[in-house]
Amino acid sequence: MPRFLGRAFVLATLLLVAGSARAKDKEVTIAYQDMWNPWRVSIASGELEKATGWKINWRLFTGGADVIRALASGDVAIGEAGSSPIAAGLSQGIDVELFWILEDIASAEALVVRNGSGITEPRDLRGKRIATPFVSTSHYHLLFALEQFGIRPGEAQVVNLRPPEIAAAWERGDIDAAFVWDPALSRIQKTGKVLLTSGLLSGWGKPTFDGIVVSRKFARENPEFVVAFVKAIASADERYRQSVASWTAGSAEVKAIAKVTGGKPEDIPAGVALYRFPTLQEQASPRWLGGGKDGGAARALGFTAQFLKDQGRIQQFLPDYSTFVNPEWIRRAQGEAKSAAR
């Protein structure tokens, strides 16, 4: 081999090794919750670590408000939360941006009333003890529902419990009703009935969603990681859409979700089916992250923040929540996908 080619080969090898070492030196902490969705399969398989070479510390939280606090403190760089805690966090000045709609909640969150509680219609909630995780999308929809049925603050006892605490309180008989999501939802439905769903309440003009937010500083400094994240989660959702029928209690995908979230395999397929997972194209469209002020996500955050302020849950309402909604990473992922297909 000519000397100059040999030197070039050695230099290229050293650069490759150095680049690989730098990637392995990079580390990030990502917060996720115990909701059931296709992305959990990717967490279990280490797909994102393989795609990026980063070390990822996955931290499980049981409520979006806790995730937002972790983002505010810098303990995590990326996290999942519902539209209500995201709106609250943005209103309080947390420097994050929404870059992915994890799921359209639809009927995956619901108000369940205990068998024998005497609650047969929403107006019967007056005087009852109702649990929900405060500042969550379930909390937001519970307050909205009580308002719609003329139940004033204080006329129902609304208590703040995390999902696992709700399931335990339900089994002890400490609460009459609860607004929550799976896996707690599946547990309490066994001895109760659904009175209202988030899908119904969204149709009344108060939509909710679960989203993923990222520290703006982290996104600016690590754009390739964020794009890889988008591509990985989009791929997980697409695999689910193509194989819904094969997701059974005994399937590898469902077992992976159960392992990551602590849910029961027999409950997971039906629970996942309650959500809707937007495609890359839908994510970037005005229905969700696109459209500026008129985009679906920006409008939902604004409606939610205004309601939370009216309820005294937050002190400040921002004039434009679209400045915290960023479809750029999805568009970059779409561009890379198109280039790869050529």
C-alpha cells in the first residue's frame, strides 16, 4: 500500500474510533410514564441507544407534573407529559418545547365510578370523593366535566393521588370515583363503570394529548439525537399500525410493554387500542404541531392554560403557546427518510 494511502487509512480509522468513543461518552436521562404505547417496545429493546450510541438513563414517573418538575430542575432532558402539565410548565417559564405528540388520548382516560357508590349520572358526583393526579390531563378533564354539570368547586371532594395510589385507594374503598389512565384504569374498571371519557370531553371543545418535550438547550446542542429520537418513535408507531392484530397478551411486544410499565399483559392490547398515534405527516400538519398559533397542539395548550388559570391552578397565561411547539425535528426526520428512499 502506498505510504500516503496507509497514513490516510490510519487517520480515518482513528477518527472513526474517536467519534465512536465520543458518542459512547454521551449520556442523557429521559423520563417516561406508565402509559401503554408502542414506544415502550423500543425502550425495552434499546433501539434508541443502538441508533445513537448514547447511554440513556430511562426514569419511570407516574405523573406528568413530576416529569415537568424533573425537566425544570435539569434532572432529565426529555420527558413525556400530558397537555395539562405541559401547559402548566410552560406558563411557569420552563424552557422546553413540544416536539412530538405521543398519543391522542381519545378514550384512554376516563372517569370511573365505583359499583354501589350511588353514582348513575354526572350530577350524582356532588358530595362524592373523586381521585385524580393533580395538574394531569385527567385532572383538567375532571374539572371541566364538573363545571359542565354545574358542580361548583368544593361541592365534590377532589383528591390528589398518583395512578398507583388511586388503584390502592379504590381497592380499600376510600374513593367513590376516579379519573385516570391505564394501568390503573383497567384495575378500577373491574369493580366500576365508565361514566365519562376524555374522548367525549374533547368533543366538547377541550382536547387533550400526551406529548414529549425537550429542553431547548439540549435540542440546540444535540440536534442529531433529537432527530434520531423522532425517527425511532415514528418507526415504533408504524410497526404497531401494521401489526395491531398480532398484539396479544402472549406477544413479544405486549410482554415488553408489561416489563417496562408494570402492566398486566392481558390488559395491554385493549388499553393501547384506546389511543391514536399520529403519523409523521399528521404530526407536522396543522392538526398537531404545524400551523403556528392555529395549530391543534398550540390551541389545546392555550385552552388548557386558560382553564387552569381560571381554576386558580396557575398564575400566568401566555399570549402565544405556539412559540413552544416545534415541528422542525419531525420535518428533518421526514427529509432524511426521503433522502434515504432515493
